[in-house]
Amino acid sequence: MSLTITPARGLRGEVSVPGDKSISHRVVMLGSLAEGETVATNFLPSEDCLATVRCFRALGVEIDGPDRGTVRIRGRGLYGLSEPQDVLDAGNSGTTMRLLLGILAGQPFFSVLTGDGSLRRRPMGRVTAPLAEMGATVMGRDGAKYAPLAVSGGRLRGISYRLPVASAQVKSALLLAGLYADGPTRITEPVPTRDHTERMLAAFGAAFERKNGTVSIVPAPRLRGGEIAVPGDLSSAAFLIVAALITPESDLLLRGVGVNPTRTGLLDVLARMGARITVRETRTAGGEPVADIRVRSSTLRGTVVDGSLIPRLIDEIPVLAVAAVFADGETVIQDAAELRVKESDRLATVRQELAALGADIREQPDGLVIRGTGRLTGGRCRSYGDHRIAMAVAVGGLAASGKTVIDDPACINVSFPGFTDTLNSVRLE
């Protein structure tokens, strides 16, 4: 199966993007651990999020939907999960596996977690090592560094832990484990990462504190269910934003996009590059800031992206590289070695596939150097089973001089079901 992208004059109109993937995962998890019913609207029915739903159903939680973007979760309480009768399969979802490890560490039963071939190659030791410090027993390949992972949960102790690598997933796993500890758990970050878990914990009634780069949580007696409106996913919006910037006759309005400041690094970088982007009508939904984003065709200039910006746009770097192809001058992305352990080695795959389309791009140990030429030729590309690579290549194809064919595009459903239909609804032929 392949996806063919033909050049477009631009994107014009109004569109909504799917619900935020990170928040959709977390509402299922915390809703399952809460008392009472949790109703989430604009839930993302992607393959990753549905893997989380299946895992919690296997743990005894009743979950209805998603039905037209709504899920209803009948929480079992912090101590109401049941020992699963089979292996829990996280599919391709690192969020599912890493955060669920934190929850399972505090459960008084045995469980086994696995995933697809890609997920089984991704590093899990960064979660299992601190969980072992908390008293959890986790066994797996190469000293519990890789799935499948067997967890014998039980009583945990609170720890103080400094993250060696900025990771919202690791931080979140330890915060969730901290709900079951015998005292406070403190996690110190090298730089701030996305804070969706903290915001949602507060919405469900957990007590935590953030001070001087350290997040602390105390064991919770209970969590309370409620209603959550999931904002549009900025990481999904990123592909439409860049597509509108680099195609010549674009004027696109994206409605209801989450603009959590821990996630808006891409908007900051694009503004520095000269992008005509307006963020307006900011409001709050589900404890998260939400806004409408207007994007118009723009003349971009190269820039340097590094340091504390990287965790705020780590998922958007593949499509940022596409924008850099159409910028004047050179764009340098560094301090992004974390991209080598995503669904694919994204530094290698971005370089290879954009080069196949005619980009002047070099791979560095921790980043990329892109010389803006203002053109792509089109060509045949691979997705590597990585949704963000497939969508980034598709965006490049919209501004290429010829057609672009992407092999194995089904992975796009991991995060953005209906991506092609959304593009087609606003593209100018």
C-alpha cells in the first residue's frame, strides 16, 4: 500500500485537528484509577490511544467508546484494578508502556507488558531502573531494559530522582508510581518537559508541587472522576501549519488547538524564522490552554534550534526539517539525540527521506543541518512504520515539483486518523 501526494497551490479554509494524543492516553489511565465515572470528549481514537484502552479493559476497567470522540470510563479506584489474564499489548505506543509500568509497579499482582517490534526495541531501562529503586520488581530482556517486561507490583517507597534525560514519559511514570508510595516522590528535570500529567493529576484531585525544577507528589487516598474536554493536538496541527507556510497561496485557520507552553516550542521557532502565525482566542479546556491558530504562506529564514527548546518540540522536529528546506539560509538542529530512540531513528530517517526528495540535509550525531534550497523534487519514500516520518514526507510532497509516493502509510493512524482526508479538505489544486 502507498500514498501519493501531488503538489498543491496552498491550504485554505478552517479545520479542526484530532484530540491530543498525550492527553487522551492520560485521561484513560487516570479515569481508570479514579472513583466514579470520567467522560472525555474529543478523545483521539488513534491506534496508540486504543492500545491504552485495551490494556485497561484487560485490567478490569469498563470503558465505553470511543463513540464520536467520547469515552466513558467507570473508574475502579486506585486499588481496584484486576490481575490481567493475558499479556498486555501496548502496540506501538511508548506512552502506554512507560506510563503503565508506573501504575503496574504499585499493583499487588503480576503482569506482563509487550509491544510491536518497534516498541520492543525502544529503551525502557530509563523507567524500570527508578521503579526498582522504589521497590518494584521488573524483569525483562537485557536487565529489564527492553520489553517484554514482567512486573511484580506491590508496596513502593518514595524516592528523590534526577532524570538523566529530559523525558515527560519517565517523569509521568514515576509520578503515577508515586500515587502508591509510602511517602513523597520527587522528580527533578534537567529542563522542563510537557506537564499534561501534572495538570490532569490536579484535575483528578491528587496533590503535587512544582518548585525549582522538581515535581513532588504525595500518595493519594483517592482520585475523583469528572468531565475532560481534550484539546486539539498541537503535534498533529504542526503538519498542517508547516504545509500552509511552505505552499504559496495558503491561509488556514486551525480551531481549538492545545497551546500548553511546554508544547509550543515549534510555534516559537517558526516565529523566529519569520512565519506568519497568529494565535488567538486563547481559552481553557480540560485544564489546558486552547487557542485558534491562523497560518499564512510565509518567507522563512534559517535558525538554530537547541538546548531547552528541544523537549518542547521533540515530536515536531521531522516536520520542522521540512520547513527548513524552504527557509533562506541554514537551519541547525542539535541536542536532539533522543530522536534516535523514537519509533524510528528519526535523525537518520528524516535525513534519508528528505534527501530522497532532493533536500540538502546532513545528519549529525545529535541533530541535523539543513541548507534551505526552497525546493523539493518529489520521489518515492518510505515511512519506516513511523507516523511522523510519513506525515512529514507528505507535507514536503505538497510543496514539491513532482508527485511523492510514500510506502506503508498506514502508520499515520497511530496519531492522526483521517490525515489525508483533512489535507484534501483544505488543499488548493
